[in-house]
Amino acid sequence: MLKVVIIGYGEMFNNMIAGTLDSGAKIVGVFRHDRVKYPRFIRWIKDRINPDTDYNYIQSYKLKEIKATSANSASFRKQLLKLNPDIMIVASWSEKLEKQTYDMPKTATLNIHPSLLPKYRGPNPYVRVIQNKEKKSGVTIHLVDSGLDTGAILDQREVEVLPTDTGKELKSKTALVARGAICELLQKMSEDVVFPVMQKEDAATYYSNDFNTDIDFSNNIEDIIAQIRAIHPWGKCYFYHKGVPISPNPYRLTVIDSEIDGYGIGEVVSTDYKDKSITVVCPHGKLLRMGGLSLYGKYRRFLTKGYIRRAVKIGDKLD
């Protein structure tokens, strides 16, 4: 029986726990990112007042938690040495693992990357995949090496990207596919030899975690919609009405074909304050109806209906 340590957070972390248990392997330890992210006292309060899914998952399966402040710390390595895992799985992590850390498991350290490597290396590839209007993405399980998402591939699965997907839906679908992939891979590794396949460097692409949140209505309407949907739920896109920032709802975007005359790109052609919607002119005879709008700010969003009713006029220009 393979002994496994899992480090990570969020949906991918939870699905790696489930997939590893599905495979019949034994999880000898887990290291959640909250132990790196929060000071000890803050984390203690959070776990008792508002525990997240990671904490609940660990508690429900009665898994052993590794207690350290970094995956590269002497404390983490000391505990890893005692646990003596065959495999360590990295399922979403902010630190770049040092060689001394990823070389410790007896067999290998595996990273779960949510794209079809070597395309879309780097953090949070969901955003760029949707922004670039890809028809498919996927998950890659690869060996961890000294590079960033550069290790040899052990398994790869495709995920369909729908035109209506936001980053949230794509992330959930990818994590679920990853669960099945890690289950099958661990079963193979416990019974047979799995041969890694080197990545093709000439096909590699890398994207940073810097996202453009300002909407430009002179862009093609498909690009605007992809931009708004891609960044959800990690952030919001904004346009400006007379300097006031307003955020669209990624689930309330409607394209209207219209040969409307007398209005320029970015100008308002209709509003509905009850629906908190504004319809704006985009290039190539397209109108974009944005429902469920929200003024920027935790409390100002409650004023959105009143603002659209009183301040937004037909013909106003949105920046």
C-alpha cells in the first residue's frame, strides 16, 4: 500500500484527498495552506469560528495534520522524514518547493496542474484559458523538479470549456477530473511501473497572475465577456460611469444583435434599474446587456438600483 502525503488547499486539495482514498492508498499526513498563510492564533480562531472546507475535510477523515509554517522549513522536513511517504502530492500551493523538500518522498513528489501542460504553465491558468476562449483545458499530473510546472508528465486528462463557464466552473470541473486521474495513477504506481513523458519545451506557454480588470467596450464583445467570466470568483472586472466603478455579473451577460443608429461604441442605449441592468454598444453591431450590476464597494452595492435609476442616462458614455 502506497503511503501518501498531500499538501494544498481548496477544491483541488479536497479532491486529491478523496481520490487518494479512492485508490486504496494510505494518507499518512496532510499539510494545509492555512498553516502557511495565517499566524497560529488567527488560524486557531478561524478553525473554531469559521472553519473552511479544508479543515472540515481533514477532521471528517481524521487525517494527521503536519504542523509547520512552510513546506521548505526544517520542521516540515523532519515530520516528512518520520512519516516516510512513498508519494507527496502538491494540490495548489504558493511556495516553490526546494529540492531538499521534493526529493524526500521515496518514489516522487507529484504536482497537480490544472492545464494541459506544457501549455498554460504558471499560477491560476483557469483565467487565461477562458480569456483566450479555449475549447478545452485539462489537468496534468507531473513530477516536481526545479522548474515551474516543467516536470515530466505521468498523466493528463482533458476538460471541456463551455462558453458559459466562469473560472469557478472550470476550476470545479478540473478538480473533479483530477480526482479520478490521481486515483487511477496511484493504483498503477502501486502495481506497475509508470513511465514519465518529458514536456515539449517548444510548445510551452507561461502566464503570470496579473489580470486586467478594466473593461474596454471597444474590444470585441466575445473578448469582453470572456474577460468578465474568466476572473470570477477571484476578482471582478469594472467599467466606469462618470468615474464611478461598476462591476458586471458574469452570469447575467446577454449579446444582442442590433443595427442601432445614432450611438457610438461604449454608449448606453437602455437601462432597467429594477434588474440593475445597462445595455451598451459594442463593435460590429452588437449590444451587451449587463444585468445584476453592482457599484464598487461593500456597502455601495446596495445603492446600485438607485444609482442606475437616477444617474445613468441614455447616451451616457461608459469608460
